[in-house]
Amino acid sequence: MQKDEGVAACMQLGRYAGLRAEEAVQANKSLKTWKRALQSGKHTLRVNFGTKGDRPRDVFVAPEIRSVLLNAVLFALEVSNKRGGKLVDKPNLKAAMTRHSNQVRSYGLTGKEAFHSLRYAFAHDQYQSYISAGYSRKEALSLVGMDLGHGDGRGGYVRRVYLL
């Protein structure tokens, strides 16, 4: 927070919405929509910007993280408003991604602890939420795969890469 509020906001969004780094940096384009969705009780957030292959995806918002995610979105909105609509205050996406990457690295998130590790933590939480809701292990893996943008047929991959 003290070094760069925008990067901190990206990290919160990455952790509680399972965003990739580029999705988090470009999240400013969706924050108002996400705020409305969370406040109106919707159970999913649509991730449109920065996705792999420009394929939008819906992320299920588990009831136990709704308020935490809403707080992260509100904080990101506050930062974005202070910075002229950007979370990472740079003139273009490439410069913003470089700033984001350098800041995350300076916080000690390298190797296994890199920004992507926030997605691993998100995947664990989502999996546990689905299991607690009564889904089978196979169904839960499929749902986590969809939340991460990998697709419903990638349960085995999700288990090996994100949950082990």
C-alpha cells in the first residue's frame, strides 16, 4: 500500500477474483460494473479485459468472499478515481504491466510466490467453497477451471497445477 496503491489494488483483485496480472491491471475498465453486480447480489463477475485470447469469462463469487471482494473493488475504484481512471498510472498497457511486474517483484513475489500465486490461493478457496456447497470433487474442479478461464474440461489440469 505504501509503495503503490494501484499495484496493491491489483493484488487484492488477483487474490479475491482470481485475475491474471494483465486482467488486474485492466480491471479499472470493469470496476463500476463489478461494484453494481456485487451490491445487487449477483453471483458472478464478468472478466472482459486482459483475458487470454480475449475470451471473456464469468467468475463465481463465493458467499464467504463477497464482502472482501466488494471492499477490494471499492478500494480499486478509489485508487482509479485518484489516478484518472487507471490503477497503474502509466501512459500505456505495456508500461503499466512493466511497473506492475517490477513492483510485485520488489515486494518479494518471485518464482513460486509470483503474482500468479494469488490465483492459486483463489483456486483453493473456490474449490473448498464448491465442495462445501455439496459439489462432487470432479464438478468442483470443473467449476474452478471455468472460474480461472481454463474451461470445464480442464479439471485434471486445475487439480495438478492449482491444487497440489
